[in-house]
Amino acid sequence: MPSLEQNQSAFVAALREPRQDPPSFIAEPTPRSSLRRFNVYRNNVYAGLIGVLGARYPAVQRLVGDEFFKAMARIFIDGHPPHSPVLIEYGSGLAEFLRTFEPAADEPYLADVATLEWRMHQARHAADAIPLHASHLIQLDEGSAARLTIRLAPAVSLIVSEYPVFSLWRANASDEASSGHQTFSGAECVLVTRPDLIAEAVRIPQSSAMLIAALLEHKPLGAAIGSVLAVDPHFPLHRTLALLIAQKAIAGVASQDETFEETPS
Amino acid sequence: MTTPLKIASIAVAGTLASAFAMASAPAQAADDMEKCFGIAKAGQNDCAAEGSNSCAGTSKVDFDPHGWKLVKKGTCTTTTVTLPDGKARTGSLEAIKG
Amino acid sequence: MRQDSQIRVLRRWSHGPIPARAGVGLKPEHYESVLETLPDIGWFEVHPENYMGDGGAPHFYLSRVRARYPISFHGVGLSIGSAGPVDKAHLARLKALMARYEPAMFSEHLAWSTHDGAYLNDLLPLPYTAETLNVVCRHVDEVQTALGRRMLLENPSTYIAFAHCELSETDFLGEVARRTGCGLLLDVNNVFVSATNNGFDADAYIDAFPAAHVGEIHLGGHADAEDDTDAPLLIDAHDREVKDAVWALYRRALSRTSAVPTLIEWDNDVPAWPVLHAEARHADAVLKENGTTHAKP
């Protein structure tokens, strides 16, 4: 009789190798009846995880097609099994996996679409933040404003792609999204936020993305703006800041003088 | 001499008030900014489209003991992407039983 | 900043036990319906793993549902039956989530789902041996000690059995309850599925179940398939109504247990709220009928 550890090691090995017979210590109610029974476990493991990845990466799935996605997901799952029983955290490595996945080598934009979908997923589950009320910003004088460090909400992230990642994602994120054949080109940058309960993506100009990237690196506002102005003197500064406020992306500001953040009452 | 930081601080002071005003006004269409809500299965909040933990098994068979070969699909489906090098790619790929 | 103040305000919720009536598994598809209509239903159950994110919609809705209904946590990730150790990090997250939502009950499965640090995303079967009994008792004890509360352990759906078993499943569960003081969750659908798949008698299983330890009953729908010899193979899919044979088995179980909270599990192909609520009302009717017939407390 195998020990419990031997039993479970053999069980896992057989789950992962579909061509292998079920472990010999399984009782067979009738001869040769155990294969399809054991396959219920194989199917539960893979179908469940493929379903998780499909829910998390609907645009990637639509772009490559269902059959390709399932086959690709199987390979991904074998190489990157979940390491936590919390499936909210599963699937972060798909973009990296796609970058070196040879059958998809001709579709180099897939990895960036996967990155956008993962960031949307992260935004959905990111810690709640109370957006900073703009009245706190208006009170500041020029000097203080330049020295401000803006703390962006935990849901905020940025995708800078050399591909039309936003357009591709939007056209493929749901069954309803796509209408007829579409052609996309050009580089796109995307801001991901979660203003309330629903994650949102906004396509933004590259210069806006530069500013937000500097803020994500905790550069003071003045230095961040200066670095973008040096590259693009006409960049839409007002609209970029207005967008951050409208998307409830600013969770707090800190300066050498004072710290402002909303306090729960 | 006017440093970039000085310019920036002036820009910031004027900007914060007007940014707030713009943010509280109705959304204006801008060619270079375009918003899209998250996962939008018809009639669903996007929280419903989660892959999540369950104690249920499944009768949907996604398990295949024979594996797959992954190949490019001959014809394009719905999306074409023009890459930075000017080459066009269609998104759909094909899996065939190996 | 986390909206903890909001949570504190909402914490006027009941601390009483789950009532001896029907509840359902809370699905995201039903968050809005439940909060808008506040249906007459005893309680809700959730998998705590689905609320282990930092924030967002899951916590927004669960805190609001919790403000109005008792809830139960039904874990799927502790892997009580693993030969390896209990995941202490997961146990700590579970404890923190319990402090936040104060569920009236906590249950887990007589199964394993992790091996060498990998999570297998299914409730896998155990050989019922003296060694397994020691492992399960040690893990149940560790979990109850860490959480500072009694847990319920659920009988699994199984598709295969092991050649070397030293105890029946009912004896195994009874022994775990006796040694650790844990309660049992009797999943009647699992009994029907496992009995059909492994060729034992479901009625005899119910009659042998250590009924005094039962703190909760589960009901759910299963799917029909066939094995390689065309024998029936039932899948615990939770994707449809509870079948008549399972309702009959439920009545048989209630004739042996006290009136206990009963959950309808419907996790795949989730129906509109009224369909799920009707299943819960059906269970309530059976509970009531049983109370009248058997004059249970």
C-alpha cells in the first residue's frame, strides 16, 4: 500500500500526463472503467484553469480563436501552475509567456494585449482608494505645487505599446465589441484606472503617458512636467491632469510642507 | 535665468485650478483620448466575468489526451494589425489535433 | 486608503447562528438582484478565496450583503487532506478575512488540492486509511486552533475509489469529528454522485452517516455522463436544479439529523435569481415538512 505522499505524487503525475494510465492503486469497479473516471479529475483541473484564463484574457482568446487559446492555455498551465489557492492571483505570467511562445511569434502584439487585460484584472481587485478632492490642490501656491508628489491610486497603471493595443483590446474584449473586419495600426498608450467598481481603460497620447510614468515613479510634479515639456512643449498638460482627476486616479499628494489626503469621517 | 522647474511650477499653479474645472465639467470629446469601460458582456457588471474559485466540477470537456498542434490559420477572421515594420498580421491562429 | 470606515459603519450585523433554513451560494451575477430586492432567504455562503483580493467590487458587494444576511465561509483552498503541511500563509489570510466579515460558519472539504506548492484547482480524493486519518485530524486541529473556532468538514464527490481503504467514508468522517471536535457538512448531492460512481448504496450511506455531528447540508445539481463501460458517471457540476433522487435523499438525511441550515449550490450556468431562489424555497418547504412530521427542535 502506498503512503499518502506516494499516493498523491503518483496522482499528480498522472493528472499532468494525459497519455499515462491512471495510478494502479485506483480500484476498478469493472475492468478498464477507470480511465474516463480518472479523466474527470484531469478535465476539472484543466477546464477550470483554462476557464479562469479565458475570463481573464477574453481579447487574447478572441484574437487567436478558442481552439488555439485552449491548446496554448494547456501549455501555459503545465509550465506555470497556480502557486496559491486564490485564483484571483492566477495568470499574471501570460504576457511574458506569449513573448516567447513560438506558435504565436507572428502576432507580436498579443503580449501587450495580454498585459492590458492583466492590468484591468488587477485594477478590479486593487485596494480601494478615496480620490483626493480637487479643492486640496487648488489651495496650493506655485512653489508648493511644483514640489508635490502625487500618489496615484493602487488601481492605476500604464501600458506603453508599439502596437495599437487599446484598439485591438476594445475590438475583441467581448462578443459584442467587434463588428466586421477591422484594421488597426500605430502605437498606443493606455491608462488603466478604477474610478468606482468597474475598471476602465483610456487611450492617451504618448506625452500624457510620459507624465503619468514620471508620477508613478514618484517624481515631484514640477520635475515630471519639466521632463515632458523638454520633449514635447505642446503636450496636453491640462487635459492629462484633468483626466487623472476625472478618473479618480489621484489618491493623495505629499509635499515637503504638508500632506493632503482624504480622511474617513 | 528661467529653469525648466520654474516654468513648470508656473504651469502647475495655473493648471491645477483649470484641471479641476475641466474635470467637473461634462466629458469633452478629444481625438487623442478615448475611454472604454472594462469587460462588457451584455448586461453584466464586469465583476461577473471573473474566473474564480469554485467547489464544483465541470461537465464541459476541455481536456484532450492527444494534445494539439498550433498552426497559423490560412484566412483572416476579423482583425488585421499593421505592424511597425509595415507588415500586416491577422489575429486568428489555428489548433489542430496532433 | 482603504474604505475601512465604511466597513465599520456597516458592522451592525447579526452575530447569531445561521438559521435552520435554506441559503444559497452568493454569485456575482446576483449581487445587484439581492441588494435591490432583499429577498426572504435565510443566509448566503461564499468561497473566501474569491474575496482575498485587496478591494473593488467583491468586497463592496459582500460587505453590503453581509450587513443584511448571515453568511457562511465555505473554503476550497486549505487542502486539508494533503500529505504535506497546511499552507500557513493561506490560513493567515483566511483568518484575516474572517475577522473582517465574521461568518457564522466555516466549512472545508475532505479532499486535497495542493501538492509541492502547486494548486490543482480540484477537490481530489483520499484513500481512507489510518495514515490519512492522522493527517486529516492533525490538519483539522491546526486549522481550528489557528482560527479559534469549530469547522465543518464536507464529504466529497468522488469519481474513483482506492483499492486499499481501511475505513468507510462515513466511519472516517465520524472518527475525524470525534477526535477533533469538528462538525460535519453533509453534501447530499455528493453522496448520490459518489454512490453512483463507486457502486455503493446512497441510502445506506445516509443511514450510516454520523448524523449527530451534522451542522449543515448541501444540495446541488449534477450532470450525467458515462464511463468507458457505459456505466453511469455523474459529475458534480452544480449547473442545474437539484434532481428528484437527491431531494428524496435529503428527506432521508433530515429524518436522521436535526433541522440544519441547507445550502443550494449552483456555480456553473448560473440562472436568473428567481430560479435559484425557487430552489431555496423548495428546500425550505422540505425542512418545514420534516419539522412537522418529525417534530424536530
